[in-house]
Amino acid sequence: MTALTRRQALLTASASLFAGSSAWAQGDTPWRQERIVDCHHHLRADMASNVAHLDGAGMSQAMPLIQDDKGRDLFLALQARYPGRFVGWKRGVNSMDPNGMETLTKAVRDGALGFGEIKSKVAADSAENQRMFALAGELNVPIMLHFEDTPITGTDGFNTGYKRFEAMLKRYPKTRFILHATSVWANIDAADTGATANPRGKVTPVGLTDRLLADYANAYIDLAAYSGFNGLSRDPEFTPPFLVRHQDKLIYGSDCTCADGHGGGVTGPGAGQCLARQTLALIYRVAPIAVFRKAAWENAARLHGFKA
């Protein structure tokens, strides 16, 4: 299917099809022949489930996000048991951890290819976060931040103040930031009010996120999680040009909890659905194949230094 016909198919599809409720999102995986690395893979305690998720959703490899030594041990065990499937790892810490800088520095020396997921209940531009931003620049590794100004649950957000974050991109030009989560995707819309974490409907140009990706060479966007899928599926006319416009800034990830790439083990909202599969199906359907390949592998390999 050509890029043009994919875009035409998107623009004529029903809302339910585009939202991923169709058999396309849960059926065959025509992208399986492509090289795809999940850059937002949370490790499952059961080793086999980590690979089952990759296989079921048609992904070739994963880059786990690790929060402690136990997670790193599991990553190393997976590398040994499934050669070539787990290409690297990122190390996350709580921004308030007094030993956080030492932990991150040691992780990079031990082979970590980046920092993240950084998901702390602080302001995004806090002094604690800025220590990490400076360190990431010094060590020449990217950092992934979870921005959540409008909490999905509870009363506290994570890395709040996304609308002020442009100043950090300016202050730390050598640091490569991967922008992730609800505030990032809500702000593709210039009219966003912050009333809901995952807004739906028409996107008003030009949103803050769109502008940051265009104006700053050190800004990238994580396509993972429901926030990413929601942002990409809310407005069929917005998504194809957004993907093309920022094709060198797209980093594919799943942030998916299912056990098998088919929605196994997922309960509550989204029960029986695999976010990895849905997001890949959407991008594969609406973007030129060259853009899909950049999002699925090439950008991540360049950003993190994966070896072929």
C-alpha cells in the first residue's frame, strides 16, 4: 500500500476504525517484517511474557526502562536467554533521591543508554530535575520525562509545569529530551485548557508540543502509552502531517501492560487491547513507510547509539 493510499484510507475511515477498535488493531501485523524497537518497555517479572509481548505485537526488540538493580539483573538475564531481543536499557530515579546523580552516573558507566523514565512529583523545571538535565548532557545520553499536569488519578501530578519547559530546552541545548505522557500530547492542541488529561476531538494548530519539536533540535517525542495513542487518534486530519513534519523526532514505545501482544491480562478500561499493537497499526496505516521506519527504529538507534 502506498503512502498516499494509506492517508486516503485514514481520511475516509470511520471514527471507530481510526480509534483502533477494529480487527486491524488486534488482528494481523503487516509491519512484522520491519525492525521495531519498543523504547518504553516496562519489564514483566515473568521472563517469557517480555518476549511474548514483543512477538504478539510484531516487535523485533525492546529497550527496558529500569528503576533498580533487580530490574537490571532481569534485563541481563533476558539478554542472555534471548540474544538480540533486548538492545539496551535506560535507568530511572526519583528526582528527590539524594543519591540519584551517583546512581545515574554509575548506570551509564555500566552500559545504560539513557535516563528514564523520570516520573517524579516535582516541577519539571525544579532544581532536582535540572541536576539530571545537566548530567545527561555531560554524559551524552538522552533523558525521558513523564509530564502529567492534570493527574489521571490522585491529586499530585508528575514533572508539572510543561508549559514552562521551553526554558529548559534553551538552557540545556546539549541535553536530548524525550517528551512523554499526558501533558505532552494534550498540548499538541493550541486550545487545550488542561481540563482533562487525555482530551479528544479536533486539534487546533499550533500547539506547544508541535512548536517545541519544530524549534528545538534537542526535543523528541515518545509515542507510547494511551496518551500517545489518544493524541494520534483524536483528529484524523492532524495526524498524518504531524508524523511527517516531525519524522526525525518520533520515538516509538509501547508503555503497554499486556502479557502477550494481544491484550492478555489487561483489565478495566482498555481490557483485551494491546497499546503496542494499536499504535503500530495506526502509524503504519497513516504514515509513509519511510516515516514509519524512522519512528520504529532509525530515530531510536541514532539517539541511543544502538548497534545494527
